[in-house]
Amino acid sequence: MFEASEVPLGEGRAKSVDPDLTIAVFHLDDGFFAIDDTCSHAQASLSEGEVVGHVVICPRHGGRFDLRTGKPAGLPATGKVASFPVQVDSGSILVDWEG
């Protein structure tokens, strides 16, 4: 999906994995986390949001999502976004979106 070096610490990057799903991968102090890139409230790209701790802030209306679980962490977001298991193998970030 990505090389670890492509996702700077404290930021996210997005990649389409099929026509209906774009995944955002975030690099935090304690590892890499992956969620659906599309905000459940405003259809904005979460990978473009600000990261504070384990939370990403949607750039459109400020909804917040926990990067570990995809659960909303602040209004106006009330719906969860999907979260996906991540592994890093030889510098490659592998995301299991098919579960």
C-alpha cells in the first residue's frame, strides 16, 4: 500500500484500494493506523486533517475521529468510520481492508 517512509510522523496519506474505498494511513508515535478516508459527517478526506494525539480532525467541519478505532471523538461527527488492521513488513505498510 505505502512504504513507511512515505507517511511522515504526525501525518496521513490516502490511497484508493477499489472504486468505493479510499484508505487513510496515519503515522503516530506508537505506529501506523488505517481508517476509511471519507468523513462520515461531511464526505471530506480525513487524510488531509490535522492529527492531535490519536485523533484526526476533519478539515471540512472539524469532526474528530479516533485513529485506533474509527469512532467519532467530537461533534459534528456522530458516525464511525471503518478502521483496518495494519502491519509493517520490511518497511512496507500492509492494510487488511478485506477483513
